[in-house]
Amino acid sequence: PGVQKSIKDFYRSA
Amino acid sequence: MLELRLVQGSLLKKVLESIKDLVNDANFDCSSTGFSLQAMDSSHVALVSLLLRSEGFEHYRCDRNLSMGMNLGNMSKMLKCAGNDDIITIKADDGGDTVTFMFESPTQDKIADFEMKLMDIDSEHLGIPDAEYHSIVRMPSSEFQRICKDLSTIGDTVVISVTKEGVKFSTAGDIGTANIVLRQNTTVDKPEDAIVIEMNEPVSLSFALRYMNSFTKATPLSDTVTISLSSELPVVVEYKVAEMGYIRYYLAPKIEE
């Protein structure tokens, strides 16, 4: 159930 | 020149066991703050952030900021050659292409040097801003490990819900469903056995159990684990590393489209 999001959908490159 | 002497060498052994299955290659960064690592898994679903503060080392010399690319599987092989009571020293020269792990037995009657080749790793560093989390759960790490293991025999996704009733871990699979509810319990003999639920807002999120199970490899590092949840953010699963730092795992949720 649900689509797996990427961690990069939430945090940007520093 | 870098020279880090860690009396409780077993901590470094446990740290490697906690991350090597999640991440293959990573850059260890050394600065005056400490020895740190940030890396994503190959599918960019999870991220691990490690910090071992400089004050936690008996001797900490880091003349300039240094980033050392290591294959964690190979590093783990080398650290497995250290005894659990050994003192571990990490040594490297600026601009060198190797790192040396020195293992000293507590009685100083055995001293071993293992030199490992470094590698160039093109890794992406993400900025993780401080966040206010809707709910924070602290529980015994062994209990969390047990729950993740048990649920993964039933399903592949865990729904973690925090309400004023407590924290609920649920899954569903071909053979049926499972729900495990933990209530706050602070009337325990040992503080590390407590279940503390700090709920600012109710929250419910879905996560892949495969990653959660991988995070629980850090269980030997700490008696307790902290799970921070917000509906807009990846979950943070944090294990303290003695008094010197932490391993934080960030896992992106599964979201209904």
C-alpha cells in the first residue's frame, strides 16, 4: 500500500 | 594527519555492523567536531547519519578536515579482526590513499595493524534541517527490534500510528493482519525499560519493514531507541552511541497517491 517516496523528496543537497 | 584513539573499540565494531548492510560505500568525514558519516542506501529511500564526537575519543588529532571513502563491507572485515576489548586507533595521512586500523589488546601484549585502501566516492550530502516532530516515542531497543522482526513475518509495510492511546504498529499480508499497541509506561525499575510517548499531534505513517529491520542492527549499541514522526517528514530512528554520539536513520514514508 502506498508509493515509496525517496529521501530526496524531503531533503535537498547541502 | 589523522589519529583517533578509541578505548572502547567495540563501539566502532558495532557501528559498522549497524550500517554495512544498508550502505556499501561511504565517505567518513573527520573534523574538529568528530568522526561522522552521512550516506543514503542505493535506492535513496533511507539515509544514515553517524556522529562520534571528538570528546569521546581518548586521543583525537585531526589536523585538517578529511573525507575518507571506504567500502563498509571491507572495513567491517577488518574491524572484525579486533577483539571486543581492544583499543582501536584509526590513522591516516592527509592526501594518502590508505587508512590504518590499529588494534591493541587491553594488556598491550598484542598489537595489530590493518591497512585498508581508500576509494573515491562521489556521494551526495543532504541538508537535514532541525524539525519539530508531531510525536516522539522512546522505547527499549530490543522491544522495537522484536516488533519489526515479528511484523515482517506477516507483511512488508508497517503503519506506525501515535494517538493518545499509545503507539500502534500494524501490518497486513497474505496470511492476515497484526497490530501491536504499546502504551506509555514509566513505572519501571530501570529507566531504559520505559516507554515514553510524547504526542504533540496524532500521526500515522507507513514504512517499508525491510528498512526498519535493517536499522535494528544498531540494537547492540543502545538499550533505548527514539522514533520521531511527523506526517510531512521521513521517520527518524535514533540510537545513542554511548556518551559520544548517535546513529540516526531516516526513512522516507510510503504515501497514498
